[in-house]
Amino acid sequence: MDHYTITLIIVTIPLIFASYWHHRHVTSKVVRGSADEANRLDMIDDEIHDIDHESTGDRYYNFRNQFLWVYGLAMGAEWLQASYLYSCLKNTHKLSEPVIATLFATGFVSAGIGAMFVESLADKYGKRFMCQCYCVVYSVSCVTMLSGNILLLLAGRVLAGLCTALLYSVFESWMTAEYKRQGFGDRGTALSTIHSMMAVTDGFVAVGSGIVAQAAVNALGSHTAPFLLSVVCLSLALMVITRSWAENCGTPGRSLMAETSGKASAISLLKDPSLFIVTLTMCFFEGSICVVLYCWPQAIMSARAHERIWENPPFGTMFATLMGAMSLGSFMFLYASREANSIQLSSRTIQLASSISTSALLLTILLRDELSRFWAFCLFEICVGLYYPSMAYLRGRLLEEERRGRVYGLMRVPLNVFTVMCLTTVNEGDESRENRFIVCSSLLLLGVLLMSRYAPKQSRSY
């Protein structure tokens, strides 16, 4: 058994226990929160649901399981590709580092731009239709990876970025709207269990996708195999969506309201120091994540070359471990905030994650052996897991729901600029990668200092 498999097992065991604890914790909170409505609620499988008649519980379970099945397939298609994207471009298509970096940057920027308008499109054309578009368009993007033509690969990255924006928006939007339409209760108690299971599903699907991708590459001997498996996942998801999901659209006039509030949102973003600092911190941290997503396979291959090991590393197993580490980080934050979350707790968690991430990136430069460098990346991914729920809570407390999408789109502009600057200036060799890690470490440390000085102390609405 190789070191990467052992590391994966070490990460997976606590992940299983953390997932079980999280699910039990969420359902117990649901039970306590609904005790005052015991006369009209029924407990089923440690979950509380509003029961209007005998079949409501069965309808809810069918709805929840069907959605999670499709959501798992959609996320699996995303994670299968991520595990071997760099390797396919580098080892199969033999592209240079600057070209690969440009393709990565194209996907990141496309996702950032797409996030600004996918919600309005879903409101206009329907969330079910946009979920179907995700399956079809992402399948086309996967097929482009079979070709070594630069223009086709570039088009595929643009489509992949747009689909990533769809994935993290329209699926959850459809679920929430359909939950309300079917009348499963106004308190949201059953809805919270679905969100809990989505988080658990995402973590295990990410780990499982890396393992499956590795097995497919070993069996077929091709780094394009995970992309073909993604098409299979997307096809299955499309079949279920088409046959079983109902259509739902947004509130008429919502897009117009978002448009008219755009200028006010921009002014608010520029005038408030706390929100501006949060924007810069998001730019520094998520920009570093984009850089690491591109650089970590290159760093591992470089370490192998120094040790005169010429075969490709098991990218699928390594990716599964990294995703498991990220999920562990998220569960750590959920445990820390198990009683109550706050702006202060989230701000301090972001500062802690940024500080440790700074050390992790510097360790990938200082440590030359392959396994130690990989463990440093695992440490970075744990920090990523700490960061995402903390920043999501912070944005949720600072931004009004009606303007959140617009302001968040504006907050992503510096991130897109930073990502493009970092990835379109890549050169061959270790020095180029190490310089980017040094820049990212410096900016992460700057983010810690800014957050410690200007971190928001209370919620505001913009």
C-alpha cells in the first residue's frame, strides 16, 4: 500500500465520524427547535417534519432522496474532471505551462462572470431548465477534452466555468423553491436537514470521485477516462431531471429590482471599510485557492523529478485526499460554531485559516520531498475548508438577500483580476510557481492584518 493510499485512509476515517456527528447534531437541533409544535409535528427517523396528512412524510423522503441523487451525480461530474484536468492537459495533450495556466484562468474567470447572471436566467427560463442546461453543456465541455486543439480546449474551459456557476446556484435554488411549493413546512426544519445532507454528500462524492477517477485511469490507461465518466454522470442526472423534476421560475420583476439596486450596491461596497476589507480578503484567499488548484500537480511532479521518479503520481487518490482534508476543515468550523455562530467567530476563523495557509504555501517551497510537500497541500486544504463556511456566514450577515448576488458579483471582480494576473504570466520551471506561492503567502498575511484591524463587528445590510 503506497503512502497516498495510507494518507487517504487516515483522512477518511475522521471524516466519516465528523459526518455522522454533524448529521446527528443538525437533527437534534431540529428536534429541540420544534418541541413547541409537537402537537402538529411528527418525528420520523430522528428528523422533524411538518405533517399535514399521512403521505407528507413519504413525499418528503422521496423528494429529498431524489434531489440528493441528482445533486450527487452533478457534483460527481465536477469532481471527476478536477482530479485529472492538469494531468490530461500536461501529459496527454503535451501543452506548455503558460497554455495550461491560461486555460485554467479562462475557466475561473468564466465561472466568476457566470455567477453574476445565472440566477436571473434561472428566474426567467426556469431552474429545472437551467439544471438541464448544466448537464448538456458540461457534457460538451467534457468531450472537448478528448481533443488537443487549443481553440476547442479554450471553448471547453469557458463552458466549464459557466457550468460551475450553474452548479453552485441553480440546483440548490430549485430544491428550495420545490420544497416550498410542495408545502413541507414553513419553519424550515426539514429543509435544514437537506442542506446538512448536501454538505455531507458533497464531501463524500468528492473523495469517491477521486478514487473512481484513479481506478478508471488505471483500468483504461488514459487520463481522459474521468471526463468520459463525467458524461455518464451528467446523462443519468439529465434523465432524472427530465422525468421527475417540476419546473419553477423566480418572482417576476426580481431581475429588474436587482438591476436598479446595482448602483446602490456598488456605492455601498466602496463606502464601507469593513465590506471592502472582506472583499480584499476574499480576493487574496480565493485567488490563492485558484493558484493552488493549478500548481499542486506541477509541484508534486517537480518533487518526483528531483527524486528521479518519472512515472505519473496517482492524481485521483491524491485529489480524493485533498478533498477529504477540505471537508474535515469545514466540519472543524461547524464544530467550533455548534452552539452559535457570530461575525466575530467567522472573522477570527478566516484570520486563522489565512495564517496557517501562509505557512502551508511556504512549506511547499521549503520542503523538497514529494510526500512532505503533499502533506503541506493537505494542510492548505484544511484551511480552505475552514474558510468557505466562515466567509459564507460573513457575507450572509453583511448583505441583504435581495442584493447579495449583485454585490457578490462585484466582490468577485478583484478576484478575477488577481487570478488572471497570476495565471496568465506563468512560465516554465519551479521558480515561476514558487514566486506565485510567495506572492499568495504575502497577500494572505496582509489579509490577516487587515481583518484584525477592520473586521466587521456587527451585521449590516447592503
